[in-house]
Amino acid sequence: MDDRFSRRAFLATGGAVCAGLYAASYFSGSSARRRLKALKTHGLDKGIAVVHGENPRAMTQKAVESLGGMSKLVSKGDVVVIKPNMAWERTPDRAANTNPDVVAALVEMCVAAGAARVKVIEHTISPNPRPAYEMSGIAEAAKRAGAQVLFVDQERFHELPIPNGKALKSWPFYEDFVFADRVDVLINVPAAKHHSTSRLSMGLKNVFGMIGGERGALHKDIHPKIADLNRVLKIDLTVLDAYRILTQHGPSGNSLADVDNSPERARRIVVSTDPVAVDAYGATLFGLKPDDIGFIREAHEAGLGELDFKVTAELAV
């Protein structure tokens, strides 16, 4: 066995145990005594699935199927929360939000696997989320596929400790993403895009839509903070929408000139249970190495996933 891998696995496991004990002690004094969500035990294959094509719904279905299918993750009666990027008042062709067909495909697969509820939620930039939900096309697509599309309730953010946090010791998280009585399976569905502060925005950065607090304050020294937030959130599946890529003026974009939809660079869906590996692959779509991006490197060093990704299935539909 590779000694470096053994040591990394030991540290990651030890960190997870410590995190659980720390979280348990934190809630022991709470009248609610709410248990934090853990990663779902599943039968999905390891590695990354990449599917190329022209139909994002079919591409998403094929990518998940190539890892074993949604029934390997979602059990009958599960509550599934899907977190797309739908923070911006932009139409799908602007690539600022997740493609609505990708979200719809995931909802349909979760329903078919027996999920009791599928919730689609985003904490948008604007205090009025409705325009972004509607303009993105995600709200309508998700509802038609069988999901409940919900707005956040500002009373339901909870300050949680961040065990072993490098830059953050605690932060407010939305309960539907973190508590075991609110979610069994958490699916993160980011868009692949440029970001003016973090350089790129993909899965690890997409968790900003799962938290509250003064999010603008996180932009200073942002890279370790992104990793710290991901120490708390237990994301079971990451589905990167790279059907279109926002190459500049992110995270919202200015015009169609900022979007690349060429098959050489875009027109692909990337799926894995390893959130770091997904972002590591995503960095290459921008002509970058994974360790060029601070938050990818920080998340790997925190034991949250692998920097050296392995594409185990590459298909076209």
C-alpha cells in the first residue's frame, strides 16, 4: 500500500471522527439535539464520469448511470436536497446558473429511485430570490420533474462550529443542507465558470448558496474559507454542469461573449462522489492545473478529496 495514501487516509478518517465528536459536544447542550448529516452510505463507483453531447438531460442521466445509477445512492423514502446554482437573474444561455435540464434529470432520477421528497433550494444573492429562480429556468423545470422548489427562510440558519477550521471557526449554515432530520442525500449541482475573486467557481465554491451570514466577508482570504465550509457540508454527489462554460466576468457574466459552448471545451457533464476531484477536473477546462486554484488545493489538504483525479468513464450521447 502507498504510504502517502495510507497516511492521508488515516488523517482524513481521524479528522472525520474528531469532527463528529466536536459536533456532538456542540449540540449536547442544545434542546433540539439535532444530529448533523453524515455522508450517505452508497454503492456508486469511485472516480469521475464525463459525458459529452448535445442533450444535457440525457448526458446527466448517462453520467450517473455510468457510476452505477441513482438507486445506488438514493434509497426508498429518502429526502433529497439538490443545490444548483440559480443565484443570478440570467437565462440559461448566459451560463451563470446551472442548466435547468441537468437539474430536471437529477430530480427525475431521484424520484424514480424512490425518494420521498426532492427539494431544490438556493440562497440567492438577492434578498428576493424569485426572479433568479424563474429566469434561470430551474424552478419550472424542477417542479415539472417532481421537486419541491423552496426559498430559504432566514430563521433557519444555524451557527455551527467548523472542526479544524483553518480560517473559520464557525459559520451559519442552512438547516436543509446540514441536519439529518432535513436531508438524507445532498446533491451539489454547480455551473463551471470564472469567478472574479476565487478565480473559478464550481462545486466547492457553490456551497456559498448553502450558508448565511455576511458572505461578502468571506471573499478576503477566500480559498481556505471555501475549504473550511466544505468541512461541515457532507455532499454525497457533485454534478458539474459544463454544458456551457462562463469564461470571464464571472460569477454572473456580462454577455454571450463570455460563454464558451464549443464541444472542444464545453458540452460535457462531470459527475463524482469526490467533490475535490470534480473541481480538479473542472480546472482543466479553463486551461489550469488543479493546484493552480487555491480552494481546490486547500480542500485536498483538508482531506476532503483527491487532487489527482481519475476519469473512470468517458462517454458520448
